[in-house]
Amino acid sequence: MRADRPPAWRAYLDAPLRWRDLLLVAATVAFVAVILPGLMPDLSADRDIQKLARETSLAYGTYASQHMPLEVVGADDTAVTQWLSTRMGFPIKLPCITDTATQLLGGRVCRILDRKSAALIYQRHGVPIVLFAFRGEHMSLPVETEGRSPTPGTVQIRYVSGRPVAMWQRDGVVYSMVGDMPRDDFIQVAGTVSYR
């Protein structure tokens, strides 16, 4: 009966081959654990970007379809941003679009990603643009260089429901801009953002 029993799986491999396999597996594990994460994209950042893009697009759609009332009305961006800063409860540099074809209508306080957010509402050639700002220190988004307007290198642009959403981060504050307009016009408007 002993002679009929099949040999163990190790009997099919010679000893040098087994050690070589073990070393190959160890080297592969070390490569994956140490080298590969630096080459892979930051998936947590991508999750943050996708979630923010969906939520800001949804908030924009609600505003555009239901004409949510503004809490502060006016074209003076200094007055509107001062009012919103007071309502936010912490100091925040609010972005303002300075494009000459874009007019500020006012603003309101809302919630984005379950965080208190300031929303500045603009209109450009009859199309609304909403610019959101909220505290998001723990989010992974492109960081804007101090003193510069958002540029294609510092902004993530995603399309949700056919509309572009631009997202960036500055001094621990997350900014998101959304509007139903062509991409080139959208980037042009984003390039005129300054801070109050």
C-alpha cells in the first residue's frame, strides 16, 4: 500500500529550484510593497475628486432647476464674501470670478460632503456658475500655488451629467466650480479667479 501512495508535491521539485522560487517571491513582495506605491496613482485622491465632483454637480443641478433662494444678493463681491465669511464661522478666503462677462448674483451657505460650505452664484451669458468653498484639510486634491489663479495644472476637471466641475485646494480650503458651459470657456473663467 505504501508503494501505491503518490509522492508528496515536494518530490517533483529539486531543492535548488525551491530556494530560487522562494527568493523570487520575496523579491516580488518587496517590489510591490516598496517601489510600486510610488508609481501608482493616489486612489484616495481620485475617490475624493469623484465624490466632490458628483456632489457639487448635484448641488448645481438643484440650484439650476429649483432656483434656490440666495441668502445675500448683490454684485459687490467684497460685501458678499464678507457676509459669507461671517456665516461660515471661521476665516476663509473666498474665490471671486473676475471675468468681465461673468456677473455675481449673490451667495448662500450650503452643505457639500456634509461640510458647511459657502456658495457664490454667478451668471455668464445667461448660464449660472456656482463656486463652492469649504474646509477640507484631509482631502487629497491638487494644491494651488499661493498667489496664482487656478490653472489646468493645479485644477482637476471632471464631467458629471455632461457638465464640467473644476476642483482645487488652497491653504486647507477646497474649492469647486461648476457650470453648464464648454470646457474652454470654463477653463478661461477658472483662470480669472482671485481671492477676497
